Amino acid sequence: MSSEETALRKYEDMLLGKAEFTMKSPHNLDRKEDSYGSLGHPAKQEQDTEISKLKETNALAVVRYAVNDILQWTPQEAMDCMTVDIARQLRLDVIAKYVNYPADLSRSKDYAWLIHRAFPEETTYDISREAVQLYERVLRGELSRFPKRIFNGENGAKKLSILLRVYISNNIPSASVDELYAIFGDPATGNARLHEAKLYYPCHENYETPLDYLNQALGNQNDDFLYNYYTFMTVLKIVDADMHKEEKDGQDKKKEKKGKKKGKDHA
């Protein structure tokens, strides 16, 4: 019996409640362990990678079986209709543990990625669609916040940009690029908008200012002149505020000295 057939039989046993699902190292690789171990760390790493790939291949065969034979869905139907509840009923949460995921995705929630890995030729994993669907759940209050690591990895900045553009198109649709830079170039106004958009914390975990976030999100439409202008104006306001504070502190110290002097004179 092949390792794939063994994985499918174990999967059926798990669904029937007969046993927990596990995938052990194939016997031919187990027999290599002692000899590989004597060759040092690189050889052991190569062996571990080979084992992981084989387990992943078998896990993806299980996913295809669940979609094609149990649900009798097409791959695209599975991409469109798979929910966390359905996936857990099929125990795909267990199977996902053996599949390689990007750092910014969750094995317990992002089942569209699992389906795409199982059917790479028949499906397209749309980062934009997945990000927007997640954002809509946050806006509806179904999620209190974004999942951890969702904006990490090579696609993190792209997802954040998509969400800010969605917010702008729904809430500031007629704003010109100049107006957007004016809004997000003012830290107080920009932060207020981000709170409204439920993007304040993702923004400040990844960008210094709302202006930096906007400039990234606009992509080819960004304006270097406006970005530099509002960056300068923000710095200028900070410098002015610091100078005003120093001046006020100096005046307060003078008043304090005068008060002490008058107290001595009266004494």
C-alpha cells in the first residue's frame, strides 16, 4: 500500500472516530536515519525536508478526496464555499498541519489557501479577495480584530494597501489625491480616519505615520511632492510645539524664581 493510500485510510478512520490522524515517516526514510545522522546536520536537514514534502503531498491528496468524493464539489466551489465550520467537520484543520503555509496565513482559518494548494491548476488564490472578505468581517463586528501575522510576510503590505483603498472608495470616494494627502498628512485627522476604518493598529504596527501608509497604498498614484510637503509640515509643527514648550518652561521658571525672591523679601 502506498503512503498516499495509507493516509487516505487513516483519514477515513478519523472521520469514523476509529483513530486519530497521524502521518509517520515512510519506512524507507526511517531506515536512512542512522546513516544520515552520521553524515552531520546538512544531511539530516535534507532528510527532514524530504519527509515534510512527502507528508504534504499525502495531506493534499486527502484534501482532494474530501472535496471531490465527500463534498462532491468542484475545486472552485470549494474555494468559494468552504467555511471554517465545514472544514472542521471534515477535520481539514488536522490535515492542514502537514501543509506549508505562508507566515501571514492561519492554518485554522485560511482554508482557501489549502484548497488552492490541493488544486493549483484549477484554482486561483486571490489575495485581494481574501483580504477584503476578512476586512468585511472585522467591519461587521464578526471579528474584534485582525488575526495575528495577517499583515506579515511578502503580501502583508499589499493587503494593507488594498484595505485602505477599500475604505477610501467607500467613505471618501470623491476625494482627489491632493485631498487625501491633506487628510492623512495631518496626524490627528489621519489617525481619526484610521480608527473609523479599524485600520489604526495595523497601520501603526507597520508604518510610522498615516501619511506613510497612504503613500504606500496609493501605489502608482502616489505623489512624492505632496508626501514630502506634508512630512515637512508635520516635522515643522513638532519643532514649533517643542520650541513653544521650551519657551513656556523658561517663562514658568522665571516666574518661579520671582516668586521665591518675593518670598525672601517679605521674610
